[in-house]
Amino acid sequence: MLMQQLIYASRPFGYDTSHLAGILSASRVRNAQNDITGALICRADIYLQLLEGPVGKTENTFERICKDDRHTEVRVLVRSQVEDRLFPDWAMRHDPAASWLWTKKEIDAGALDNASVRDVRSVFLRLANQSGLQGL
């Protein structure tokens, strides 16, 4: 069965650990209810998130994110149909943006504008293949 994979980037507004904990907690509950899985890579200068699931539910989730005032400069990087989920067991995996992700300087210089679909997906492929997964 085909499903939608949506990857977006945004800049955090008022980023701190309590905001992040709230985002993760709420998204895990809502995503589980809506058959959505995915991963969130975040740090003070970027949210990079992959959502995967039924098209309508994925789009509704993304619309909620766009209205959330903790996000600014929200933009879709990838929107496609896929057969398999990258994070089938994760209502929302969290990764604190390990050092292999683009640096803040690279992001500010337009790394996301110049990234191909393959570049963006490879970030999440690498995350999906890492050992030592963090809990749901």
C-alpha cells in the first residue's frame, strides 16, 4: 500500500528542552492515533522532520505543524509516495542532530536550498540505520 512521505524543515522559535519535550510527547500520541510514523532531527537552528503515513493524515499533521508558532520558515523539502516506511516502529523518533548533519553555518548559507531530494532522504536513511535507537 502506498503512503505519503513528507520531509520538511523549519526554524525553531523559542527552542528549549521543554518545548522539545512537549513537541515529542504530543506528536507521539497524535501520530500513533493517525497511523503516522517518522523522525524529528532538531537543534536550536533547525527542525528537520520526516512524516510518513496515509496521505490525508500526513497532510493534516503537516498543516497543524505549519500553524504551530514554535516553527518559523516552514518549507517542504520532499513530498512523495513510498511503499515502505523508514521508521515503521516509531510514532516519532528523536535525534538531537548529530555532528554529521549540516552545520548551522551551512544551513544559514543555503544548504537546504541546494540539497537534492536524495541528500535530504539520505539524512533520514542514515538515522534509520543507526544502532542504539532512542525510545518511542
